[in-house]
Amino acid sequence: MGFLFGDILSVSRADIAVIYTGGAAVLCVLAYIWRSLLTASVSAELAQSEGLEPQRARFVFMLLMAGVIAMAMKIVGILLITALLIIPAAAARAFSTTPEQMAVIASLLGALAVMGGIFGSLQFDTPSGPSIVVATLLLFLLSLLPMVRRNSGT
């Protein structure tokens, strides 16, 4: 059960060191393969014609995702890491015009959801993991409102 739900409130200093070190490594590798991933998302043929290796970039990206999930699984659990991978990115889509902007906004929304969820957990005496998921859901629902959408035509 611990790996399904995790326990975000029992994070140790060693866990934080692993997260920071792993996160920095993931960001460095992601920055290195970003152009290839971005071009391949438009067209794999275009990426190959530019001399990029989209298949290798996809494989490295899958390894990065597996590494991030493995690092976070013990701490936040499978359900929370899945929610934090998907919902902030979906919410960020309404506020961004470029993939880079979407990645930054999704990261900020994810951090905001974690802070809001932990605050809600403290205020309402609820488990922290589900409270974080509810906070991400609320941010996503806010992104659907027409008055806050940046790209109201989409």
C-alpha cells in the first residue's frame, strides 16, 4: 500500500537529496534532447531530415520518465505521481503558446498544487496525497474557465 499512496509527510533529508540530484540530472539530459523531442513531436521525418535521432530521443525520454517515477514512487506514491505528471500539463495548455512555456507553467502549477494540497491537508485534517490531487484538479478546472484562458479561441 505504501507504494500506491506514498507518504509525502515522512520525507527524509536523504530522500530530498536523491530528488534534487536526480532532478538535476533529468533536467540536464532533457535539455540535451529537447530539440530532437520537440521536432519529432511535429514530424519524425522532419527530425530525421534535420539529422536528429528521434527514436533515440524518445527512448531516452522514456528512461527519464521511468527514473522520475522510480525516484518519486516511494515518497509520493504511484497515484500522486501520475496525477502530478498529467493534470498540471493539461492545465498549462490553456495558458501557453509554446512547448517551453507549457513546461514551465506546468511545473509552476504542479508546485502550487503541492503547496495548496499540503495547506488544505493541514486546514481540513485530510490525507496529504488526496488533498494534493484535489488541488491539482481545482487548478485544472480553473484553467477551463473562459475568463482565465489565454488562448480563448482554442
